Amino acid sequence: MLPLVLFWSSFGPAVTASTVLQDAPCLVDDMVAALHDATGNDGELVNSSLTLLGICRESDYSSRPVLSELSVGIRRNNRRGVEVLYPAAVLISEEDDQENIMVTFDLPQSPLFKLKPVLVLAFKSPLTDGELGVTFSSQFLQPNTQSACISGGTMYILLTGRSCEGNVDQKWKISVQAKSPNMKENLKDVLIGGKSGSNMTPLLLFSVDTGTDRRPGSSLASLQTSSLSFLCELRRFLDAVLPQHRTEPPLLRLDSLQSLPPLALGLSTSETLLVEIINSTAPTIFSFTSWSSSQPVHPGQLALSPDLLEELRQRLEKNEEQIKEMIRQGMLPNRASEKLDRLKELSAFQRQEPAAGESQYCAFLLLKALQTVTRTYNMQKKLRATRAGPSTRGPICGLGSLTVSLEKLLLGPQSADLNNCRGSCTFPLTNSNNHAVLLSYHIERGDMNERGPCCVPLAYDPLEVIDWNDEGSFLSIKPDMIAKECGCR
């Protein structure tokens, strides 16, 4: 019986890391960050990383030393020394009378196979909320049989491969089988992504000592610019520190909103405009819509005067101290501190005078991100104080939270709190004017044909959107987006 082909993907004979990164620009950076955080100070895998990496807790300890060694090497080399290979093609097939599924990886020639390869199955989104135990068997794996435990939150499956001396094309054939009976359909959904097509990107990782000659392969440093590494880290930071809202579609598209003409952010941007943006407290959305473009995106650049650079540095330090205080108070997770340090390093914030160009642009983005985080938590604190205030006549007109989810093409945040006004407008009216007072008086005299005063927004903040596309970096201002003051009208 001929096997049934479930899925076949050919990346072509000249597949490069850059072509894969066009579809998922942070794929490798996110994975290296996950492996960096996978071990503790003792070099052992931490429990919090097991689900993310699909590692079983109670069995298959044989591959753990290699994964621990990979993680420790990434930590030791400050995330450098990672080489990546992508299969030229992937074939997934099955036979009707067999419980297993065969996955064949067509791998290119490379001397990297002399090292200890780690096969990574990376997924664009977390896998099923259920639990699925899977066994992988192949002569190309070391050991030959390995297990993965998939549950909600699993983003990667890591399998340790067998090193070899020959610099020849290889076809890794791996038999994949669910541990529980009647779970083959669930396994197929994991491997091919159900009806939507493959959700999986396979790649091989090799840890190389940064002090050695690294001629073969594509190193992480060569895959992406420092700006892209910064943006990936910025996205992870925002995901880690901002409140997460699980809301259902439809998602709000930013291009459906009224906007002022976009302003170019670059080496020729006027000092006046930069001063205004740096001093603005409006929340910022980072929308890098051209990450998946077929053309490479040029990194943003800025040239700040010494005075403005000092202003930027002072505001960064002020917002950084607020973030650290939030961490000390338990408002933000402890891991936010390490991510913030990483962002400072990538943005050259700690240097005495960051050079004009990408470094100043990244420092500028970092400031806008920290301002957005501190504003979010300060607003939450203000709203809690308002709700806790004394009232003898029920909820009076005041500001409340209203969150909308944004389109998924954004770097972050993935949602925005627009606020809204709620509560009653009865005597004594809150923040009213003469018209509202007279209208209320008219209603109380018995005229029910007129509407009474309503609790409505009186003042708004804008929403700033920074976009980075094929033509450069731009700032768009969405006016009257976020309610900041309420009254009776």
C-alpha cells in the first residue's frame, strides 16, 4: 500500500534563514530567548520551561543533558554562537492501517552535523489546550526513541539528533506516534496545522563556541540586524509586562481609524517634532506591518542633538526606575528586569553617547514603550482609586476601563485601553456645565420628553502609532482615542 501524503513543503534548494524570517521574523530570536531562560543558575532545566519546550516531566531524561548543555551555552555566549539550518523540504505521510505518521526532512549538506544537532519543531502559535503524548523514533535521533508532551502553551518540540562526519545530503525519516490510542487525528493537527495548513517550522540548531571559526551555516548574528533583535525583545517585554486581555474577534484594524498625516521618523526629522514626541505621554502602538514583506525592511534611524539626547536619557532613567519599582511591588514579573536590561543593551542606552542611527532609534522606541507601560499601570491605579471612593448615591459619573483587541500584525501592545465614562448624572452633577444643570432641572420638573444629562467623555488623549515599513519609519497620531476625563452633558 502506498503511503498517503498529508503535507509536503519545499523551501527550495537555496533556502536561507532570511526567506524563513520573512514569514516569522522573530522565530529564531524567540526560540533562542526561550532556550536562554530554560535553565537556572545550576544548569538544570527549570520546570516553567518544560511545557513551553514540550519536555515530559516523568520520562525520557536521556535527551535532557544535551538540551541543558545547549541552554547553558546560549547563556554563556550571551545568545551568540547559535547556528541554524533549515530543511530543503518536509514530507509528512501516513498509511491507513498504521498508527504512526512518517515525517521526512530533506537536509542540506553542512559540516555542522559534526556537532550535536537539535531538531526543533517550532509553532507559530501555542498548540492544543488538551494533552498529547508523542513518541519520535529514528536512527538519526540520539537516543533513537524520544518523547514529547504537548499541552496548552507548548511552542517548541526539541529532539536531540545524532552527529555524523560526512558532509553529504541527509534525509531524516522520523516515525511519529501518539502514545494514547485513537489520537492520530490530534497528532495530524499538530504536524500539519489542521485545515489551515502547516503551523510548524522545522529547523536544526547547533551550539558553537564563539571563540571558534564558524564558517558553516547561518549564525543568529547574521540572520538579523541588531534592530530586529531589539524589536523581537521589545515585543517579548511588552507581552510580559502589560495586562493580557482575552477578548474575541473581530479585532480592531488601526487603518479603519481617522489619523493625522503620518510623520517620517529619520535622520532628517526636525528637532521640534522629536521634542514633542519624547515629551508626549500618549500611549504608543508599535505596528511593524512589513515584517512579512518580500523586500528587506530598512532599520529606523535618528540623529538627536546632544541636548535632546540628554533629555531622552533622563526620561529613560525616570521611566526605568518606575518600572523597577513596579517589579519590587510585585506589579510586574521579576523576569521583566532581565528583559529591560537586554533592551538597554541592544538600544545602546548604557553607552555615554549612542551613535546617531539605529542605536538612537532603538533608544527612542524603548522610551515610548516604557512610557506606555508606566501610563497603563498609573491609569489602572487611578481607576481603582475612583471605584474605591466613597459614594452614598450609587455609582456617579466617572472614568472606567474599556479594552479593545488590535489586529495581530502589531508588534505590540496587542490591545488598547480606550476607557469610557459610566455612572449617573443626578444632583449634584459631576463636572457639568450650565446647560446640563438646566436640563436636569427641566427633567426634575416633570418634562419626560427631553433626555437627561448623560455621562460622557469631555477630553481625550491621542494614540500614537509607530510603523516601520519598506519606505522607512513613520509616526501616525490617532486623535481623540482615549477618554481621560468625564462629565455630565
